[in-house]
Amino acid sequence: MIKRIRNRHVFHPDLRLPSLFIPQRVVTPRTVPVIRRLSKRIRGSSTATVHHVAPGVSVRLFRPTTPTAVPGPAILWIHGGGMVIGTAAQDDATCRHFADAVGATVASVEYRLAPENPYPIPAEDCYAALRWLAERPEVDSDRIVVGGASAGGGLAATVAAFAHDRGEVTPVLQLLVYPMLDDRSVTPDPNHRLWDAKSNRFGWESYIGDASPEDAVPARRADLSGLAPAWIGVGSLDLFLEEGRTYAERLEAAGVPCTLTVIPGAFHGFDAVARARVSKDFRAAQTSALQTALRSGEHC
């Protein structure tokens, strides 16, 4: 089911004021060291427990506040940051919300960042976390979602592809929140916020490194058949709008159920910087998709 939105060059009423103060671009080669230092100051939630999964890889684990049946559903969550910045702790509030809202164990991955660790290292780190999660005694391995935001959404799509190709874990859903899917999205737009064409080029070049784009970039995968069903959410003023729409259309053409939700007048990462009604509604749509997939254990 694909919802089409018109008038994409108008900021949502809830986001007009924030759009005046938020820059088009935050991530550049010069800002990465500064942002990384600031990220180290994020303390995160005291309700998370840290587990080492593999060399250089750990997860922040969240269990539902209200006890649930064991084994139960689980979510592998992957943070954003353009492949070059970010930390799992930045999404602790999101993970705690999902754990309690859907009664799931949530594992948030601390993967290694590019350019120091180019493809396939970040993707393999996340896949190692998926395998670790599937083996947990409190987790029903038949009811696992892979999800993430921005670069984390792109990595989630790659992990879903790895899962299909390797046949070890079968996710019931890909939850892709304004996912970074295609290195070819480089069209400038004055309405972009936080992440623009220049940031995108830098992020992808850092991540791909010497690898083949056909291997590293989810949107370049030729055959999407057999992948886990997907929910894709993106704003109409996001650089990732068209690649998200195209990926959704290709999934459906390949026989993979996919819901694309486009938020009119929303820019990249809007829900993280604006505590507005539109942000709450966006989170509610994600929660609903999770509840449907995990409650039934069936493809949505």
C-alpha cells in the first residue's frame, strides 16, 4: 500500500518554525570529529544493559517494563548518523518506547563507523547482533523485526538482505524510518534540512570505500524478492523521499508487502528535533506497524 502525497515543497505547520533554525547540512568532514566527541557525552538510559556481541560490537538491551510471555518478540534497532557518526545511546528513548509499547526485547546496536570501518564492517556488525538476538532464550526467533532510522534504516535493509541470503534468521518486518538506501540521491533542494546532497555524497563515499556499490547499497540490489515485508516512513521534504518511494515500488513489484507513509512537509529527522503532533503521529504509525507484525508473527 503506497500513500502518495502532493505539495511536497510546503513545510508542515508543526515544522515551519523549526525549519527556520535547522541547517540544511550538519555532517561534513570537518564536523564529524566534533560530533563524535559530543556523542561520547550521551549517557543514555539506566534501564539499558550492555552486552558484547562480537569484537568491536555491542548492543544496548531493553526489556519491557511490564513482564511478558517468554519467549517473546524482539526488535533489532540500528541508529542513524550517515554511516559516519552516532551512537546506540542516542536512541535509548526510542528503544524504551518500542519495548514497552509492543512488549518486545529491543537490542540497539553499537556498530563500527565509516570511514575507518567501511562496508561490509558496519553491516556485518549489525547482522552479528541479529544472530545474537535470535539466540537469546527470551526471544522468539520467528518474531524479530529489523529496524533503524536514516543510515540505520539503510543498514536494516542490508541486514534484511543478509538474512534472506544466508537463511539463518527470518525477520517478520523491516521498519525503515527515512532510510538511507541509495548513493545516487544527490539532487539539491533548499528545503532539505539536517541532511542534504553533499552530506549524502560524503556519507556514502565513506561507507562504500573500495567495495562495489552494487554490493554495499541496498537500492542497487537487483532482486528484492523474498525479503521481509517493509514499512517505510519518510517526509516529503527529505532527500530520501524518492529513493524510499522507488524502493517501496520495487519491493511491491517483487511481491514483498510494503507500506510507504509520506509525511507532508516534513524534513529529514524531523521527529528527533521537533516534539510536535506530527512527530507523535509518525511514531504512532511505526508502533502500529510493529504491533501488527509482532502480535501475529505474520507478514504484514
